[in-house]
Amino acid sequence: MSTSTTASVSTHILDTSVGRPAEGVAVRLAARSGADADWRALGGSATDADGRCKDLPALPEGTTHVRLVYDTETYFAKKQAAAQQDAPALRDSENGRPVFFPEVTIAFAVVPGEHYHVPLLLNPFGYSVYRGS
């Protein structure tokens, strides 16, 4: 929850390849207090059955930039393993990698008192992100 001196962040993921929430995606959160400052890892969470991370760590006072890192490779590897029990390997897989983007990193600026909801629309070969509400 944001306060007058801090911002807050939430996220969710929709797997557009199946039109459903992406469950079980690990998400790491980092913050920094200025464009030249080092990133500070704050912790992480994983998406629930609705594709939402409801328990991301709070941002420290003075945060000006936030970075979310989504572990998409593990998510798609599990999904592909389940699908391949009855199907041949995906023709577009390279070197055993089930997805072109092994992770998605989104960095954005924040201001105190604001809440930032960051939806990620995801598929094995592309993604889109925007500031939600």
C-alpha cells in the first residue's frame, strides 16, 4: 500500500497463448533511489491462480525507480513439459529452450503516494506491458 512518502506496486500476468492467467511465475522486485543509484533487491513472490502477485514487498521510502523481473523460462518449461507428454517437441524451440525470452525485466519510474499496477501480457515469443489501474 502506498503512503504519502512511498509508492506501491502490484502486477499480474496473462498468458496470451492460451488466454488464461499465468500461474506460478516467480517475480523479483528491486528498487533504487535515483537514476545513478544501485538496484537493491527487495524480495519476490509468485503469481497465484489468477496470475496476480498479491504479496510483493513494500517499497522503501525514497524509491524513484522499480524493477520487476519475471522468470518466464521456468514457467514456459513447465507448461511445455506438460504439453509434450502427448505431443512432439515444439518446432520453434531452440537448443531445448521453450521460450525466446528467458526472463522479462520491466523498469519504471515511480513517485511517492502513487500505486503502480503493471500487467504483463505474455506468450513464448513476445510480451507487452503497460501501466494499469
